[in-house]
Amino acid sequence: MLLNVNRVSKIFGGLIAVNDVSLKVQTNSITGLIGPNGAGKSTLFNCIAGYYPATNGDVYFKEEKISHLPANKIATLGLARTFQTSQGFAQMTVMENMMVIPKGQRGEHPWWGLINGKKVKEQEEEHRNNALKLLEEFGLLERKNDLIANLSAGEARIAEIARQFMLNPEVLLLDEPAAGINPTLQNQLVKILLKLRAQGLTLLIVDHNLGFISSLCDYIYVLNLGQNIAEGTPQEIFKNPKVIEVYLGGTA
């Protein structure tokens, strides 16, 4: 298992947002996490990625315990995440956003830049070429000089996903990637993510769009009121009586 979440709980005051949840993500898989609003999905993501410390339980990445680490350290280990709302810099261009967080960037240290100016320039050029390649792959190359603020909601979300690849992650946590994206862009995103998985990426995805989830995922976990109520393949999940009753609002 590349990612192992072991009995994680998160309590805010008297509110139990996540209650003893465990899940496993296999290398080179696409795993889904679904559930109604308030189920604790984003809170669990924040615990995994280091934005919230877990109240109880542990998270292991490549068999290394990461529960105690801050988000920036976890990201450098190869685990990145996006958010429900795009976190890009609105008044910077798409290309400038891509150049903010490349993994291994060292030119921001003044002494390094002074002593190793040539290496810094070579590294920056390497990052720039990587950014252009990613923008082409994500269908945003023609928008590289546009401000993030001038993109559509769907384009801004795709730009945010593309930006995370500058960290060269092994695992990417996507929080509602299909939200606000029209069907054409959704289909484009599905193709991109499947292609990236074929290249070795591992994904854990939260989304309310069941068609989007079922078209991507090998395995799905279902949360309700902070607890894991079901897990299985897409075919198993969408026939599960608990899922039908709790998530889809019907009866078995």
C-alpha cells in the first residue's frame, strides 16, 4: 500500500468530524471517497495531507508515518492535494502560477543564487519546460499568459490540478475536481487523469459526481457522519443498500 490511513479521527471541540476511519490506497490506483455533505471527506483529506493534525490514528505514506509532519514537508515527500476551491494566485498568469512551487527549486535562497547563478538559471529553464509540457497536456497551453482570474471556473480548477504536478507527486489527493466543470472539460479531465495513472500516478479523489467517480475509480470508500459505512468496487458500491439509503437518498 502506498498510502495507509489507520483509524484516524478528528474532533473539533465536541464535534466528531472524522470517526475512526481507515482506508488504503494501492500504488498506481485511482481510489474514490464519496459521501453526503458534512460526511467528513475534506476533513479526512486535511488530516492525510497535514493541514489538520489527527486527534487519533496514524497516516503512513510508503510505510513512513507522516501524521506528525506539516503539510509542506508531506508535499515534498511526494503527496500533494488540491482543494474544493481553486487555490491559485488570481492576479498572476497561468504560467506564473505553475512556476510558484516546482519541486527542488533552490533559487529562492539568496546565497545559492549568488554562488550558483548558472545552475539556478538551468534549473529555472528546466522547470519552465516542464510547466509548458504540463499545460499542453492539460489543454491550457494557449492560456499560459492569461490571469487565473480571467479563466472560467472549470479552467481555473484544471490549472490548479496542473500546478500540483510541478511537485512531481507520487500521490495526488483531488478534492471535488469535477465541481464547476462542464461535461466537455470533465471528459477531458477523465482522459488526462487516466493517462497520468498509466504513467505511474496514484490518485485519491473526493467528488459528488458519481458518473465522474465511477468512470475513474478502481475502488471506492463511502463516508457518512464521519464514519466509513461501505467500501468496494464501483459496481459493489452503487448496489450497496447503505449507500443507496444514505448517499443517494433512496431505500434498498
